[in-house]
Amino acid sequence: MSLEFPDSLYSLSAPNGAAPINEPRTLCVIVPVYNEAEVLAELHRRLTAVIDGLGVTAEVIYVNDGSRDATLDILYRLRATDPRVAILNLSRNFGKEIAMTAGLDHSRSEATVIIDADLQDPPELIPALMARWSQGYDVVYATRLSRDGESALKKLSARYFYRVIGGMSPIEIPKDTGDFRLLSRRAVDALCRLREQHRFMKGLFAWIGYRQTAVTYHRDRRSAGTTKWNYHKLWGFAIEGITSFSTAPLKVASYVGLVTAMTAFLYASWIIYKTLRFGDPVAGYPSLMVAVLFLGGVQLAAIGVLGEYLGRMFNETKARPLYLVETYEPPRQGERDLPR
Ligand code: UDP
Ligand code: MG
């Protein structure tokens, strides 16, 4: 299902050329950064070039997710030259999902944009996102038409991941959409109320609802540095996505059990019939083995699925804070200076 609204719908609320619904005043850009020393200067140059043209009071929150390279030094240098820069320095590497959450918690602006540091999400798209927001949308996400510089296997696995999770989850998660998006104030407030430990942000963005729409773009290759994802991490991410947003695997266990039991029953009936009709002598060690091993496998798999959910419940019950902040350097000038 697409969440597109026909043009006529929002022109109702903003009739012919009248002022749009939202007059943007403040913008916050959140950039999660983990070992991105090579790209930061270029990112900031392109980002500020775009922001300067917007005519809004802006701030850029760089969330340093426990980088081990020169990232933090570079961020401090950027903040020294640009008063709009804020640095949120987490106490260790918490992962991108948590880093984004930390950024969202610190955003006070009317509109918030989340963007990757590696320039795979073009900052030049921000005006287009803002334009849609002005028309009254709460979540404007950027959907990729193409992904340059990524292996065929990654593209294929990403493609199937979105299809699988779409099929299993009752929440509509937009396909081929990363975390690059613009959020309205109430969308950010809603997200800040979701404090679960296992955060599959793409799912959470969809879960909050409100009016959502897409803007399409071509995804570039990384401008420098290397991806922080390997297949092991991606697999974990996929499991996270499925278990956070779907209980279908729990049901699969029951259905497989049911089907196995039915098959066993039919097979037993056949054996009884055969013995009565032909008086077959005892045989069938192989079939016995196959049945035992098959059932054992099914049971172990089902217990494993239960374990995945149980482990997540265990983590949630600990109710730990999602992240710890080592230092927070607010912007030296910006949205906070505006009269309330
Ligand atoms: N990132 C992060 N914490 C991590 C891993 C990544 O904050 O533990 C940031 C990273 O600096 C980048 C964004 O998340 O800004 C996307 O990471 P990456 O480009 O490695 O992911 P990909 O584009 O390959 O999905
Ligand atoms: Mg990337």
C-alpha cells in the first residue's frame, strides 16, 4: 500500500497558492557517525551548502557512536568553525539504530532529518523532503531507485529482506527505503516514546503512522571509507527486524507441528492397514530413524525460535537506558536562541 495522497487532497488544505500548511522555521539534521573521519569534512561542506539555501534556523547534531579513529577531533574542529554544529558523544559504540535514537532525543526542531555520514544519502535531497513536509506530511522518506557501488549479493539480500519482512509483519514497511528521511515534530515525539531495546528503526518509523510519503532518489556509492556492515551483522539485523515486528515465526512452529502430526497419523493408518491386509513382518528401521530425526529437528528449531523471543523479552525486562552520553556539546547558536 502506498501512502501517497492525491495532489487534490492536500491542495484542499492549502488552496491555490495560499501559504503551505507548515512554514518551516527550524531544522535539525542528525548524522550518526562511526569511524567516518575520511568523509566528514566533505559531508559537512555539502550539508551546509544545502542548509544555507533553505533559509531556516538549523542545527546539525553529529552523534559520535564510539568511533575509534579521528572522527571526534574532526567534529570538534567542525564545531569550532560552524556554530550550528552539536556533538553528541556516546560512551561507546551502540550501533546505528541507537545512535539515531540518541540524536532524535536531542532534537528540538520542527523538522528533523536523519542522514548517513558516508554521503550515500545526498544532502541535496533535503529541500525536496522539506517541500513535502510543508504540504503537511509527518514522515517523508527517501526511497532508492538504484544502489550504486554495492555488490549484487547485497542488493539481492536487501531486496528479499524487504519482501520477507513485508510479508510477515502487519506493519507496512516501505521497500528500498533506508533511514534517510524527514520527520515532523510530532513524529519525533512519537518515536521518542518508543523505548524498546531492540530497535528496528525502519519498523518504528512505519509503526508511528501519521501521514507518510516518499521522495525517490538514486543511491550513490560511499564517498570514502568502508561499510560498517558485514553479512554477519546484516543477518543479525534481519533477525532483529523480523522478531521485533512479527510473531509469525512463533506460529510457524505450531503449524509445522500440526502438519507433522497429521502426516504421522496418516502414515500410521497406512501401516496398520498394511499389517492387517498383508501381514507384513516388522521392518522399517529406516523410516523410524527418519521420523525421529525429522521430529527432533523440528522441535529444536521451534525451541530456537522461542529462544529468540525469550532472549528479547529478557533484554527488555532489564529496562536499561538505551545509551549513555559521554559529552554533549550543544550548538553554539541556532534554534535554541529563537524566542519560544
Ligand atoms: N553507523 C553508526 N554506528 C554503527 C555503524 C554505522 O553510527 O555502529 C553510521 C555510519 O557512520 C553511517 C551510517 O551509520 O553514517 C550508515 O553506515 P554504513 O554506511 O556503514 O551502512 P550502509 O550504508 O552500508 O548500510
Ligand atoms: Mg553507507
